[in-house]
Amino acid sequence: MKNIIVTGGAGFIGSNFVHYVVNNHPEVHVTVLDKLTYAGNRANIDSLPADRVKLVVGDIADAAFVDELAKNADAIVHYAAESHNDNSLNDPSPFIHTNLIGTYVLIEAARKYNIRFHHVSTDEVYGDLPLREDLPGHGEGPGEKFTSETPYNPSSPYSSTKAGSDLLVRAWVRSFGLKATISNCSNNYGPFQHIEKFIPRQITNVLSGIRPKLYGEGKNVRDWIHTNDHSSAVWAILENGRMGETYLIGADGEENNKAVIEEILTLMGQPKDAYDHVTDRPGHDLRYAIDASKLRDELGWTPKFTNFRAGLADTIKWYTENEQWWKAEKESVEAFYAKQGQ
Ligand code: NAD
Ligand code: TDX
């Protein structure tokens, strides 16, 4: 693979993947296809050499535009999406456009030019799990984490459109022989994550003199993975994944939201109870947890950034040192949340 298109490569996880490719695979040229929505930022990839990375601004749902780009590509790695649950509850329409129509347009182009396609998805397509304490095997028994066999059961407009996009890819593999793989990853954290999301929102709250905001009681569990480990997993699948397969990506990082907020406050030198409980998210998924043994056993992948506390400290350092990256948006993001009591 010499020429790859990375859709959504100016967003959080996509841009971290582009950095990963530039740093680890000198033979590869990346074309970033990104609409630069509120979540996309050319600054995320600005520091990368122009002979390795080219940004093309456009919409993945624009078939003529995608067709033109796809002609010269060896692979498409598809990250572009509307990605925030809270936004999808406020206005689902861009989620339908990008996540469903956009994915459809891309797989049609991949089919036409017989291009290798990798679809980046989320563990949220599986719905949620009971808390560990309510399970007979305390989260380690059979069926107590998500696997690629878990039935789809999405909860929000966001996760249902991601689920729909996964199903489109599966159908194109079966009906048209599309050379595709799918990955469903757990919650990512790290640099360049938009400040609407849980961890950067709380870090930038503390940096702005605002108290962190916890939805409900904060019992909800997320399975955190550093975005660099997500990148290495996607690369492993792109190179060695079996066509038509779904691989779950996770690094055994389960934490409840209350514990994460307390850890952020402690690392930032604040009392660990200096946060507010705010209105819960409607339909809020309780627990996500990934069984990544298929990826580990079949492709030999292992995560490197497994110390969550150290990863969180690095992330706090990044937001502290890159205030100019997020400062201008802070007020409008908080105004959006304030309107819904969050
Ligand atoms: P993000 O919101 O930070 O970035 C999305 C990017 O897609 C932005 O650069 C945006 O400009 C671009 N984009 C949106 N609509 C577009 C369109 N119509 N055409 C072209 N570009 C468009 O998202 P993220 O958190 O980096 O997530 C990236 C992918 O990873 C998504 O597919 C998401 O579902 C998946 N994922 C995210 C997580 C997570 O924890 N954030 C976990 C698992 C999977
Ligand atoms: O201010 C907050 N307070 C709070 O308690 C925010 C923004 C969130 N939360 C809670 C809600 C969730 O339980 O924190 C948890 C994480 O919230 P988000 O960052 O919004 O992530 P989540 O809804 O879990 O979805 C994320 O992981 C899966 C990504 O946004 C998705 O794109 C990905 O598919």
C-alpha cells in the first residue's frame, strides 16, 4: 500500500493515525479527505511533511468528488464520522448524512476501483453491558464483554448510524466481494481530542476555572484505550486482517466516570470532590468492555500505553501546553452544555 486515503484524518483519532503512519511507515503517502467540520482541524496534521501528507477538503457523501480521489488510491481507511452522542441527541441529521450516506458513497467507490477498505467503528454498536458487580463472573465470565459475535443493539442516534454503516460494509463484502475489514474500538483518549468529549472537557474545565461536570452518579464504565494503541491496531488489521472480518480493539482499561474525574482533579492538584453532578444523558449506556483476544491472538497485536494514570497525566500536559488549540471554542462548547443542564 503506497497511497492511502484517510477519511476524517483531521479529526481526533484520524489525525493521530496519520501521525502514526508518517512516523512508522516511510513508504506510505497519505491523502486526508476531511470536510473540516467543527471537529476537524487542519492544525492537527500541519506539522507533518507535505511530501507525505496531503489534505483534501471535501465531503465523503459527495460521490463525484470521492470517485475522483479514489481512482489513485490503494486503500481507504475510513474514520470520518459525526462522533458525539450528545450532539446526536440534539440533531441526528448530520449523523445520517455522514455516517450512513458517507459510508455508502465510500464503499461504492472502493467497489468500483477494487480498493482495500478498512471501516473504523465503535463498541457502542453492541449497546451496553451490566456493571461488573451485577454479573456472575464479575465481568470476566463468558459473554460478559463484547466480542465480534455480540448482537448489535445500539442506543443512540450516533451509535445506530455507526451500526448501520457497519452493516453496509458487511453486506458489500458478502454481495460484492468488497475487500474490507471492520474494527470496533472502545473509548479513546489522548492529544487532539475535541473538548466536547468527557476527558478533555474536564481537563479544560479545570484549566479554565470551571468545575468538572459528571453526568448522573458517574457509575457508567468506559473501557479506555490510548489513541496510539488504536492506531497500531488499525494498521495491523489493514496489513494482516482477514477480509470480511470484524476485530474488536480494546486495552482492558475499564474505569467508571467518577473515578476518572477524581483522577483528573488529583493529577491537576485539586480536591478530588471539586466537581458538579449534572443532568444525565438520555439513554446513557451503562458499561462498555472489549474482549480483544481475536486481535491479539490472530494478529499478535498488543497495546503499549496500558498505564491509564500516566496516559492521563500526559494528556493533561498536552492540553495545558496547547491552550491555543482549544481556547477559542471553550465558551461555545460550555454554552451548548449549559442549555441542557449539563
Ligand atoms: P472526530 O469527531 O474527532 O473527527 C471526525 C472527523 O471527520 C473530523 O475531522 C471531521 O471534520 C470529519 N468529518 C465529519 N463529517 C465528514 C464528512 N461528511 N466528510 C468528510 N469528513 C467529515 O471523531 P473521532 O473521535 O476522531 O472518531 C473517529 C472515528 O472513530 C469515528 O468513525 C468514530 O465513530 C470512531 N470511534 C471513535 C471512538 C472515540 O472514543 N472517540 C471510539 C471508537 C471509534
Ligand atoms: O461532561 C461530560 N460528563 C460526563 O459524565 C461528558 C461530555 C461525558 N460524560 C460521560 C458520558 C459517558 O459515560 O462520560 C462518558 C464518556 O462520554 P463521551 O466522551 O461523550 O464518550 P462516549 O459517549 O462514551 O462515546 C465515545 O466513545 C465511543 C466517543 O465519543 C464515540 O465517538 C465512540 O464511539
